[in-house]
Amino acid sequence: MTSPKLSSEAYALALLEGIVDPCSVAAGVPASIVAMGLIRRLDIQEQTAGDWQIGLELRLTGPSCLLGPAFCNSAQAALLAGGYSKATVTVASDFEWTPENMRAALRDRAAKARLADRKATFGDSAEY
């Protein structure tokens, strides 16, 4: 039986919206791994009637990011809880992430937060 919900990329991404990047929280701009642009690839397939499987590849923001295993575990748990019979989550071996991968609204919020931090640290008269 085909499930419009499980076959939908939007549904899978909605399940992943609940996973917040701790670094974004520390920066004062809490954001999900989806908003951060950490979802590199999503592959949804119905193996047999009603048996939906999903493959997810995450990208990290850089080689020093230690959150890959935690993101994988959280994403797998969210996808399985959402009804997928199998969820395979991996981390890309390259580090192609750039701020352009973030949602535009998040990039704007992050830029405003950085500017506010600079003003708080250096005052209004400092050049940025």
C-alpha cells in the first residue's frame, strides 16, 4: 500500500526539523539540521507494500565538527519513529558545506546576531 505521507520528502524533512544543531544554539541562533542545510541527500523507497525505507546523507559544517554520530543517531530515531521501517543515515566524507546551504532567513538571523555581538563587544563606533 502506497503511503503518501512516507513517500513525501517534505514529511521526512519535517521529522528532521526537530533535531537542533547545538552549535547554532551556542551562537544564539537555534536552528534545525534542515535549516542549517546539513541534509545532503534523501532517498525514499518503498521496498514492498507498506515497507518504506529511507537513506539520508548528512554534511557537516567542517572537519572539526564532532556531532556527526549524534546527528546520525537522532535522525535515525526520528525517521523510524515517523514510520519508516528502515533508516540508514551516513555522514558525507567531504566537507562541502557553506553558509549558502543555510535557509536564507537563518543566514539573515545569523548575520544580525553576529553584528549585535560585535557591537556589544566593540561598541557602535567600531568598524566591522
